[in-house]
Amino acid sequence: MGSSAYYSGCEYDDYEPHFLDCCSLCRRPLSQNNDIFMYRGDTPFCSQDCRQEQIEIDEASEKKMKQLSSSSKRSNTARQTTSESAKEYDAGKSLRNGTVAVA
């Protein structure tokens, strides 16, 4: 028998789980007879508690990102202020252009 075909006995070898198969937070299986609590369109949860916990995680993450964003804006403003004051200081100096001869 020179057949290179392989049969595993299962027609679902390429099975990919459906997004409604389990809770997005705790990974508990979602049954068809119980309520499924959705969040942000396509994220399923097994209970209101799991959904609320994810909401709080997302809010904390968004708050942290806003704080990082505002702190980077403040540091950029501080750098610009320092750069501008250095330019003003340099503007007060006299600068001579020309050839310098050293003996």
C-alpha cells in the first residue's frame, strides 16, 4: 500500500472554536440554555460578574493610557520650554564668523 493519505478518524481536525463557546474571562463553557452576557459587541461572558470585571479592567487600562499620554505631553512641553530658553540664552551671545589663524 503506497498511499500517503492519513485518516485520523475525525472529520473535525480543522475545528476552530466559535467565539460563543466559552466565557472570555474565566473560559467557562457557555451553555445554550443560559444567558450570555455580551460586551463591546462580540465578547461573551458567562455572568454579569465576569463582564463587570472585564469592564473594570478595560477602564483601568484606558485610564493608565491617558495618564501615560498626558505625562508624555507634559515632558514634551518641558523639553520645548528648556529648548526655547536655551535659544534665548544663545541669542544674547555674539558670534563671530571668519578665519582663525593659530601660530
